[in-house]
Amino acid sequence: MSGNITFTMVKPTAVANGDMGNIIAKIIEGGFKVKALKYTRLSKAEAQTFYAVHKERPFYDGLTDFMSSGPIIAAVLEKDGAVAAYRDFIGATNPADAREGSIRKLYGTSIEANAVHGSDSDENALIEAKFFFADREWF
């Protein structure tokens, strides 16, 4: 599966703003196949574990507070070259710099509340997907 899957989360602000359906529809319209999908909420400890790679960064506490502040949508997506394709599709981290029509331009409100997470490598996509989904939950 490596190379053909990526992991995404619709972040708490986008969920709270009611954008989750539009975001999932846009992902599907972009040619990504949904392999797993879950409406859930991260505890602070789970957010800290998920984002442990950023533990030494100055934004870590704010990020984990934000990501545990409300429900999220977690999803595994499939497409050839999924990680690179999805990162291009969602746009720049800062919505102000994101390409017109990208998910982050349309639904992001700040660098932190940029609507969606996207895996940064094939290896991390698999790690992140397995953090949320058991093998029996992928289709």
C-alpha cells in the first residue's frame, strides 16, 4: 500500500464550522478514494502521541491543545502517489498562501486552523493511518 495511501484529518475548527462534508466531497472529487473514515476526538495525551515528532518545537503545546479541542474526521485516502498528490491538493500550510480552490484556501482560517492535516511521507502516512485505524477498518 505504501506510495498509494495518505492520511488526513479534518481539524476541529473545520468540523465546528460545518465544513467536513464539503471537504470530504472535495477530496473525492479530487480523485482520492476513501479507504477508511472515522468521526472521533483526540484526547490531549493522544494528540501529544500523534504529534510527538514535533515535541521540541515551540508550537507543540498549542498544536496538541488545538487538535484535542473538538471532534475531527480521520481518513485514509488512496491514489497513485497519494502523499505528494494530497499535499499539493490541499495547498500551503498557511491558508493565505494556499492556491485558489485548494482545501486550505477555501476552509482554513489560520496556519494552525488550516482545515486539514496531510501526511508528509509514505512512512508517516502508514504510521498515522495505523494510529487511528485497525486493519479491519480499511476497505
